[in-house]
Amino acid sequence: MTTSSTKVLPWIFTFLKPFWLKVIAALIFLAIGSLSWLALGQGVKMLVDQGFAQGNASQLNYVTGFILLLCLVASVATFARFYLMTWLGERVSANIRNTVYQNMLKLSPAFYSEMRTGEIISRFTADTTLLQSVVGSSLSMALRSSVTIVGGLIMMALTSVKMTLLVLIAVPLVLLPIFMLGKKVRLLARASQDRLADVGAYVDESIHEIHTVQSYTHEQHDIQRFGQRIEQVMQAASGRIFYRALLIAMVMMLSIGAMVLVSWAGAHDVMADKMTPGELTAFMFYAVMVAGGAATISEVIGDIQRAAGAAERLIELAEMPVDIQSAEITVPLPQPITGAIELKQLSFAYPNTDDKLVLQQLQLAIKPGERIAIVGPSGAGKTTLFQLLQRFYQPSQGAIYLDGVDINQLELAQLRQQFALVPQDAVIFADSVLENVRYGRPEATEQEVVKACIAARADGFINELSAGYQTQLGERGVKLSGGQRQRIAIARAILADRPVLLLDEATSALDALSEQQVQLALEHLMQNKTSLIIAHRLATVVNADRIILLDKGRIIASGTHHQLIEQSPLYSELAKLQLLH
């Protein structure tokens, strides 16, 4: 997806709009500051013609005081303009991050299977920081310089029309490289940001999997591959730097060259008594200001072009269409919610693989409070079924009903609030124990969290941690064992207290003692709840009300453990090789 650069400015202005009073104030102070510096040229003219040329000391003192007053006004205006523009840059950057993040949380797993986490992080950090710098600084400098150029040209025209016309002949020559090279700088800036995002993605991946990297002594290979990505960043940046340096050099050469020629013409006019020395001095003062403004614009144009590339990347994320949304007209679930589930002719293929069905024509009715174990070989579609139940993906055919209502007709948040998920690899956030458990119900009290942890057989080891329930668990729960992480995840599900449980076999990777503790916690969790369990262990299967055998996306058998042992050769084989193991 490529975002048109014509969308960038309107998009940024939508974030500035709520702060229009501050924007207007910044522009007013910008104008006051620029006009004060322009008025300084008249002070210089008076200083030369009425002070030095006439030898009038009192007039010299008066003019000097006038110049100092102008400097004070300009300095105060500069302070106010700088403060307001910098604040706006920070505020806009923060609001853009919020907007992008809100949209990112709505996107389905299908998007994240294509987009790497590190690249998204790069857009959040590097791109928004660049945008903040441009809005808060570079844009302000460009606006100030534009006012200075326009005002300077007007004052020059009032001083000498002939010399101003000579300057105006040179202006197109100065602007030409800006228009010619500016677009090239923006395109190269976008490429540079993309390569930098690749580096961020690689760092994110290798650091998160540092244990595997070091276990396989893969450090040198990763260093080499990282170095290759850094070189790609440098190659992309080198082109941008070259064209930006060329742009600055050309603008400076043409500006200074034009000033020298104009000065030469003005000196001849002074010698011919066609203008006073003060007028020439004032004219050159304005010419220097105009040239300085042009040079500043040529410098910041590169930053602005880079920011345009960064904004395009952020717009892509902020406006990425949400593929899974609530229906325009939703239907509420009947109360009380019982947790009855029905699959009708359910088929599914992952995006971009429509010809390969992962689930085929599933027909299944699950009664409220029933425990269903789902077994089958790897790739049978067990985890995919869980994702479809929560509408992370849309079925290719058929429908899923919860308490008799098609889940496509439910408000998305209401649907997902009926499920509590305990995955095989428990998700632990870099926060305290208390907040990790409370993730299941953010408004829960500390007493309710403790009660859930006691039920999950987690209270004992939590109280042995350095700060108890306030202990920070580190990234991905590195301070906990596998069994402890699972019991935290189960406590979270107990606290959430939702009518349907989705258990992606929480005991398969645990030792015997941890498995026993987790199994006891699961028994408490499953009481009076509809439970769907992806099963790898015999204990889970034996306790189920019914077992569903999946193979190649189809339900090929259904019944109790003993029924399937007798009726299904595939189940018997799984029981011997996998379940009994």
C-alpha cells in the first residue's frame, strides 16, 4: 500500500486542528519576530545616513536605542514562537502515536502474520520522532524564513526597484534546485526509513530470541547479517545525503553569487549618487536576510521531505483497513449467557491460500457446561478453530453460533468477552503479578486477584517472590518457571470468569509436579463452564465429556475415550504415541 504524498499535509493538519489557538498564536509571534528583524534594516539605514554620515551623536543614540528595542521585541517573539511550535510538535507526535496504536489493536492476526513487529516499532518511534522534530522545529524555521523572504523582498523593493528586479531574476535560479531535487530527497528518505525499519525488526527478533541465538552460537552469523542490513541503511542514506548536500550547495552558491552581483550594481549607483550609502546598506541587509532565508529553507526542505516519507508510513498504519469488524447492526446475546456453541458447515482457509482449506465442513453442537477435548495430529486445525470462535479470522463458509446467535451478528467486544483463553505458552507481561492477573478483569480488587490466585494454586509461590503480588515479572515472565507462568494465566482466566474456556493444552510442556498443580487449577477453572480443550495428555482426555478427533480439517470421530479407542484406528494410534506419552 502506497500513500500519496498529497495526503500528508491534510493528515498532519487534522492533528493540529484541536490546537488552532496555539497555532494562530505561534504564527502571530512568528510574524512579530520576522517583522521586527525586517524593521532592523531601517534602523541600520538610519544609523548610516543620520548617524555616521551626518556625525549626529544624539541621533546615533536614538537610533541605537530603537535597534535595541527591536532586538528585545524580536527575542521575546522568538521565545514564544519556539515554545509554542515545540509544544505542538510534541503534542502532535503523541496524538499520532495514540491514533496509530488504536488502529493497530483493531487489526486481526492476519495483518501481523505479514508485518514484522520490529518494523511497526520503528514506525512508532523513529518516524514519529522525526515528525515531531519537523513540526516543532523545521516547519517553524521554514515558515519564518518564508515570511523573511517575502518581507525582505518588499523592503528591498521600497529601497530600490531596479536592484530588487535584479534579485528577482536570480530567485528562480535559487528555487530551481529546490523543486528539482526536493522530490528526489523525499523518495530516498522514504527508502532510508524502510531500511531502518528492517534493522529494527531484526534487532527485535534476535534480542527476543537471545537464548536460542546463544545456544546455537549463532552470534557471528547474526552480526554479519545485521551488518549487511546496516550497510543497506547506509546505501539508502548515502543517496539522500548526497542530493541534500547538493541542494544546499547549489542554493548557497546561487544566493551568494546573486548577492555579489547585486552589490556590485548597487555600489555603482551609490558612486553615481542614485542612492545613499544607508539605502545600499539597508538593501544589502535585506538581501542577506533573504539569502539566509533561502539557505534555511534549502536545509530544512530535506527534513521536511524525510518527514513526508515518515508520515506516509504512519498513515499506512493509521488507515490500515480493519478486516474483522462488528456488523453495522448487531444483535445482543440472550441473557443469561449459557455458553452453547454450534458449528454449521464451517470451512476456513487462511488469507492468500484460499485453495487450501484448513477446516472443512465442520458440524458440531456443544451443550452449555460441556467439556470437549479436541485431539488430532499436528496441522489438523485445532488452534485455527479457537481463532475462528473468537473471530480473529472470518470463516470461508458456514457459521458459528453462540447461544443461538451467529457470532458475525454480535458486537465484537461482547463476543470476545465470553471467552477466557489459556494458551499453551502462557503470556506474561512486563508488569507486576497483580497487574498480570488483573489483565483478565482490570477493575478487579486486590482481594479478588488473591482469591483467583489461591484457586489457581499460585498464591503459594507468589508470596515467596521478593515483593509478593507487587513483584515485577520482567519481559515475558522471565523470572517465573513454566508451571508458574501457566498458573498465573489460569488465575487470569479464573478472575475473568467467562462462560466459555478455550484451553490450548496448558500442561503439555510441564514436568510432573507442575502438571499436577496446573491440572488442579484447571479443574477449578472449568467448573460450570463450557470448556474446549486442545488435548495432548491422557488425563485431559479421560475427564472430557466428549472427544472430537480432527484430521486434515475434518471431524472424523466423536465420542468418549473408550468409544474412540474401539472405533477409531487414528485415535488409538494417537493415544499410544502421543496421549499416553
